[in-house]
Amino acid sequence: MTDARQAVLGRCVLVAAGLLLADPAELRALEIAAPPTYGSVALSAGFIPDPHIVALTAGGPDRVPTHGAECVGFVNAAAPDLDLHYQAGDYRLFIHVDGRADTTLVINAPDGSWHCSDDALGLDPLVEFDPPLGGLYSIWVGAFDRELPDALLYISERDPRGESGGREAMAEARTSGSGFFVSTAGHLLTNEHVAGDCRTIEVADHGAARLVLADADVDLALLQVERYSAAGAGYPGPVAVIATSVPRLGADVVLLGYPLAHLLEGSLNVTTGVVSGLFGLGRDARLFQLSAPLQQGNSGGPVLDEAGHVLGVAVAKLDEMQELERSGSLPQNINFAIRGNVVLDFLARADLAVATAGAGPSLSRTELSELGAAITAQVLCEG
């Protein structure tokens, strides 16, 4: 090789090196271990609401590493945008973006593999995990160029393309109700018709649960969340105080629960009313009547008295259309709850000691709602 040619090749190498080093920030490795910019989220299979949505700003100063995929754009390599801690189950996992500009998506999966998507949904990315692994997903949302567009990050078990085979295929097998914690060992009380005949039971945001005791005659079921029953891993939140006082006609009550999950996507609902009757149908002394609206999914939720004690457990509403056919009149807002003394007898049969109290000072409606929200959870049953 001539000296002249060596000189030319040397200059080419220097030029190439100069191009690579001209903007070293663009070549930074993605920092998986850095604290995520938009925090962390923990989700278990079957999570509600679905999708889980995070609003963020996409993009950054660093060029997206391809990791063997056709994926271009810019991210903030210094930290993930979001860390997802996912407990896998029977569903596929879809992570996608809805951006105001052309976006891209880079994900480091629990097994260390890298996944990158660009224009899967128009100009937006989609990464599908089938089957997903349980563990940590570190997520970066990038932009095609150096602008920083607003974007929404979607984490879902439903296919955004509308294809079958995702979580929708199992939706009919899953029913939803309500319940409330009654012990620091993770015991949760609900109705027997909510959780008495399930293949699997999950308490939303708390994980899998097992059936401890069920009684169809009084329509009560006692569950225990498995993660809180392990040695040294008790339930960290507040638990219900069961009222020993009897319902008083006209007394104010607050009902909490998770009604109409298919419409409200697992949102906690608070309604108010009064004790409108002291018995159930046929003067059933195990029940009392309340005017607080009760919808499908409210079953098993707590009915609080003015002091925040559990006066009863929501159980049923009168079938208005059936009564219309029977009597020719349309009843309005006739709902029932199981009395506190029936609840205490049932829990005693399970050898479970719970907190009790008589009448107490009245709390504000806001205080009652906050107290009830802290003890109430959604119960998911797969038959």
C-alpha cells in the first residue's frame, strides 16, 4: 500500500471517528438502574382499570439504540420514563403510545431482552408480550426528532388493534364485586354470591386470595389475601370496625363499592342515603333496607354508620322489573344490607376476632368517604 493511500485511509478513519464522537450524548447506553422520570407502577394480571395510562413528555437528547430492531428517534438515556413491575397471569401484555407527534418505544423486559417499536399504530409504537414475563419492565418513550411532544403511555391487557385473543376473550368468565378488610392478616369480607364459587379469586391491587369460609344462607364469604397471610407480611392498611349498635330508622349511611366494573373500569364509588327500613323482604331480621343506590358490583361493600363503623354489608336490590311484572307497580330504590350482628356471628364461626364498637361521634361525609375508601377493595372472581 502506498504512503499516499495510507494517508487517505487514515484521514477517512479520523473523519469517521469524528462523526461518532461529534455528539457523544447520542450514543449513551440506556440507564436501566436509574430512578424513572415518571415513577414506578405495580400491576397484576387482570388489573383494573385497563388500560393504565401515564401522561408524559416523549423524547430526549439521545439517539435510540436499535438493539437489533428497526427503531429510530431520540430518548432520555439517563433514566427510564417508567418502571413497570408486572405480575404475569393468563393475559397478553400490550404497551403502546398515543403521541402528538411521531413516537417510538424502547423496553427492557424482565429477562434482560430489549424490545423496540416505531410505526406500529400509525406513527405510534406498540410492543406486545405473549406470554409476558413477571418482573421489571423499564420503559422509554421517544420521539422521531428532537422535539419533546406530549404523549400518553398505555399499559393494557387488551389488544389496541381490536384483535381477539387478549383479555377480552376471558371477560365473560370474570365477575366483579366488592369487599372490605377486617383483619391485619389480610382477611376480607364479601358476599358468598360474589366469591363463594370461583376458580380463582383476586383482590384488585392486593393480589390473589383464597376462600376461608362461605355461607350461602347469610350470603357472606371470608377471604384472605395470600401475600398478607405469609409469615411477617401482614396487611399494612386500616381495617373495618364492625358496629355493635342496631340500625336506626332514618339514620344516615354511606355505601362504598365498585359497581358496574365494565363501565366504570374499577372505580370506587361512594353513595349516601338513610336506613329506610329495619327488615328485609318478609320481615327478614338479618337484613335492613337503605336508600343509598346499589348497583351490580356493589355487593359485598361496607355500609358505614355516622361514626364510620360498618353497620352492614351491601347484598341486593329489589328486582324492579320482576316486581313490575308481579304487582304492576315499579318500586324505586329498594336496597338491602346484612346486619352487623349477622356479620359478627359469621366471623366468630371462622374464629376471627375483629374490631367492634358501639355508637360513636359523627364524622363528616368527607371523613366517612376517606375512611371507607381505605378499607374497601374490589373482588374479582374467575369461574
